[in-house]
Amino acid sequence: MKGKLNQSGSIAAAVAFLTAFAFFQFGYPYHLVRREQMTLFVYDWDYIFQTYRGSGWLARFASDFIEQFFHLPVLGPLFVALLLTGIGAVAYRISRKFLGHWPSLGIAAAFYVWSFFRETGNLYITRYTVVVLAYLALVLLALQLRRAWMKPVAAALLLACGVWALGSPFHQYYGKAWGTPRFNYDRVIGLDAEVAREHWDKVIKLSRKDLYMTEASYCYNLAHAMKGDMSQALFAHSQNNVAGLLIRISTDRSAFSNCLAGEAWFQVGEMTIAEQGAIIALQASPKHTGARYLVRLARVNLASGEDAAAQKYLDLLSKTLFYGKWARSMMPGCQDEAARAQLDKARANLARRDFVHHSDVPRDILTNLLAANPDNAVAREYLRCYDLMNLDLEHFMEDYSKSPDPSPTYHQAALIWLSLQDRLTDQDLARYGIAKEEIDRMGRFFRNPSRYKDTYWYYYLQATEH
């Protein structure tokens, strides 16, 4: 009988471990990645002694150490599964001192489920899980003493040490008492993470049409801009005016949106606004040391030629486990040929004259960037699509006339403009490379617009009717 009970406990632990691992690895894959991006663990004794001191130092040290492994797709879920299963196992051992097998198993399951769901709603806080497991382990250690009068004394001493090393178990830092997974939010976090990694195919896959969010359209458009086909793919996805192209950086937006906003500006070559977005996100990170934002600030300053500022961020990143190699390869004076080529490409897109930067005037910024480098294809795509989304056909045609593009979306916009100008002549159609069959297609559109929802005609019609 005892063997069967032990076997059922082992099976329950295995199921708990596999459930947690599978959930964070496959069902909620970016939940932990987001946490890693917002924290930093530096392998430097001075940094460690200055950062991890005072009440709760051990919990903070352990959680930051574990969170650096969330950078990897397997190790992060593995660590979390071990922590959660450990909470259930220790809770079972404590309950077993007073209750039978099945009641103890029920209590262990309750602790496991509570710990599992408590932080799935928004942002996983590893420190909470570490603290719960550590306090349970201290209680179990006190119960191991054989003499009854020693158990409460030992428990009091151990818990006092726990408050010093782990912090209060009821601190407001640990957030709400319960949470539920938000799978669409995890996809948005995933979009942000893959944009930072510049995995454009993954971004496109994650930003499916069923995710009706400005951030999803923004990431989708940026990914296609980097692949060189944004105009062709623009209306295959839901669009929310110009907000889906260039997100405005503002104090009334979340740090998440402001950081994401800087990604497109970085790719078009506007480093001032890209830096602004990264700084806002860095300030909003738990300890103002988010690894992802330090990487962006280093890249921005390297591209801008601010080597001293870049060195400050690279020195910190060089002492980390997963960013150290990259940081050392980008150090000013130590860059290899590939790194120098990457920086030269970014610097070619920078503006050549001073400009009052503000993300509320994107058209002026984009035209300034193109004046500095007419070969900046990403900035040109953004300028043209910005004019289209803003229904500014006059400015669109002014730029488009200089170098017509065979994009169907651009042809559709040009046809609207030509029809408004009463210039649907063979000569003008040939000038812009538009086939005569497109006029017939536009006529069919006006007879049944709902069949052409993936066209600029449909977007223009809907926008002008409201």
C-alpha cells in the first residue's frame, strides 16, 4: 500500500512538472521572455554587492539569476516547472506530517495551482515563486526536529532569517492573488520580442489577421517593410489609420507601446526617437536595467557615433551570460568587419541636418531622412504608405512620380488620384506603368466593394465615408 501511495505521488509530481513545462514552452511561450527582457543579471562582484543587499537580498539574487535563462526557449520553462513542482512537493511533505496521503496531495495541488495561475495574467514574477518555495522549505526544515518544544523555536528563528534573506511573503511587490492566462496578450508580447530579434518571418506569422490590435498591425507592417514588400501586403491585414505604421511616443501611452514605437524609427534611421522610446521603457523596467533596452540604446549610440555613451551600455552587457559575446564584438575599436559593415549600413540612413524631432510629425522626419539618403528604401516605403493611410494623395503622387513602383497598392492609389484629376488617359496610365485592365477592375470594385477588402480602394472608400 505504501508503495502505491508513493507511486501516485510521483505520478502527480511528474504530471505537474510536464504540465507547467508544456504550458510555458508551447502554450505561453513569450510570457517568460518578456520578463527576461526587463531584467538583467551581471557577473560582476561590485554590481552584485551593491544590488543585492538589504531585506530580501537572497530572493532578489536567486530570481534575477534564474530569469536570465528565460532568454532561451527550453531553459526558462524548465526552471519554472521545477520551481512550481517544488512548491507542490514541499507542501505535500509538510501536510504529510499532520494528514494522510490524499488530503496532503490535495493541499499540494492547491498550492501548485495557486502558484501556477497567480502570475499568468500579465507578467510572471519569479521572485514570488522563489519566496513561496523557500518559506515552505524553512517550515519543513523546522518540522524535521524531533523534540516538540524545539519545533516552534526553530520555526521562529528560521522565519526571522527568511524575512531578512527572502523578504516578507506578503509584500505588495508580489501583486494580485490570482490571475488567468491572456493568450492574445502573449502573442503581442511575442511580436515585440521577435521585432527586437529582427525575426521578420516570425513576426508576420504571429500578427495574424485575427489579432485586431494596433500593435499587431504595426509589427506586421514593419516586418513587411524590412522584407521590402510592405505596400503589397498592407491591406491583407487590418489597418488602423497611420497608427499602425508609426506609433506616436507619448507619456499617455504605456512603456510597452513607447518601446515598440522606437523599433520602426530605428529601422528607418531616426535614432533620436528610437533612443527616446528605449529610455522610456528602461525607466519603466523593474530595476531600470532591462537587457533588451540596453541593447537598443547601445545600437542607437553606435549608429549615431556616440561611442562613449555606447561603451557605457556595452560594458554592462559584456558581463552578462547571453549578451556578453555580442557586446564585446561591438566595442568601439574591437569591431570585426561584419560589425563595421552593419554600422556603416545604419549610419548611411541618418539625417545630415539638425531637426526638431517629435514623433507627431512623421512625414517631416521621413522626408528629412530621404533627403539625406534617397536610397533609404524602408523610409521611402513608410513615407508612401503614410501618405496613403493619411489619404494624402497629393503628397503621395509627388513622391511616387519620381520613381514609380509596380506595387498594386500604389497603382490603385494612382488610379484614384488620376480619376479625381480627370486624367485617366493612355499617356498617364503608361507613365505610371498601369495596365488598362486595372480601370475595369476599379469599375468592378465600385459595383461590389466588399469583394475587394484587400485593396487601397476599399480603405479609401471606407475612410472617406466616415
